[in-house]
Amino acid sequence: QVQLVESGGGLVQPGGSLRLSCVASGNIFTIYTMGWYRQAPGKQRELVATINQVGATNYAESVKGRFTISRIIGRNTVHLQMNGLKTEDTATYYCKRDQVQLTYWGQGTQVTVSS
């Protein structure tokens, strides 16, 4: 089993910044993909950004140039730096980890962008 603990959500004004963190623990494998997905009320969960064990990244078009995903090698931690936040970024953000053909999700952290 793998546990994912997220932190860093909150309320921010449009144009502001937040940094989300996700720490994985438990039965960790060295080959993985970790990332962030989000779900707004009434909408489907969607990809935000992912990163794998060699640092290859993937971003949703809507966040390119504003969000940056990174990892801390050896600490099973990923960060999502979110700059230039927009009201449409409001959602619950979920950390996800894929390894050995299994998928794990965090509990989610709320990000609200509002003036």
C-alpha cells in the first residue's frame, strides 16, 4: 500500500500563487509517475500535471506556463507551484501515484481562487 498526504491548498486572489505538496509513503517503488489532478464541482476530474522518476513532465494546456511540477529525489515528494491563478483553477486538487500497474490517490486539497 501507498499513502499520499497532500498539503498547501487554500484561498488566494486571482493572480496569486500557491504551492501544493504531496508526500508518498509505504510500499514505494523507484519507477513511478506522480502528479496532480483536479475536480471542480459538477465537472470530471482532469489532469493538471505529472512527473516521473526521470523527471519527465506533462502539463494540461490550461496550466502551461503558469504551473510547475517538481520532485524531491529521495523524499518521495512532489510539488506543484501554481502562479497566475485564475478563478477557473478553483477545484479540489488530488495527488496521484502510479507504480507497478497500481494507482493511488490522496484525499484532496481545496484550492479556491476568488477576490
